[in-house]
Amino acid sequence: MGIPETVGSFNVLASNCPALERMAICNTDTVGDSELVFIAAKFTSLKKLCIKNCPISDTGVKSMGEGCPSLVKLKVKRCRGVTKASVCTAFLHNSCDAQLSPSRN
């Protein structure tokens, strides 16, 4: 995006792009569970989401599973607070292809 990814910047994006279908969030300390909860609530048309190297947890992944009915692909890479179990169980209700790549220690 070129600006810090916060609830405020996601709010502007949601207002201007309500039908956004793809999003990639990479290598930022400003996107955590509260931002994922916001994304899940505001970006209901989201089909593909990639989150890489962000301080999220199982709570954030669960919110995506509950709030994004159109999500068909979720990639979570190198996010230390996320377990494989949460990625698998968050999307049992739909046909989302959820993938978790391990964190590097």
C-alpha cells in the first residue's frame, strides 16, 4: 500500500474498494489480530488473502473464517502466533484452501 497498514488505512481502502477480492499483507508489524477482525468485517467480497510475516495469532485467523464468506484461498506464512489447527478448523464450513507455512526460528 505504501502507507502503514492500520485499521484507519484499511477503513479508507474498504470505503473506496468495497468489492476488493485479493489482498496481500507482508512483512509488517502493524497488522495484528485487530486489523484482521476489521478486514473480516469490512471486506466480505475478499476471495484471496495472503498474510506473511505479521504478528497475528489464531484469534485473527478465526475472525477471517467467521467473517469472510467468499474466501476461497488463505495463505499464512511465517506468522509465529498461528497454529496449523486454527487454520484448518477456521475454514471447515466452506471450501477455502487454507495453507500455513511454518515460522522460521
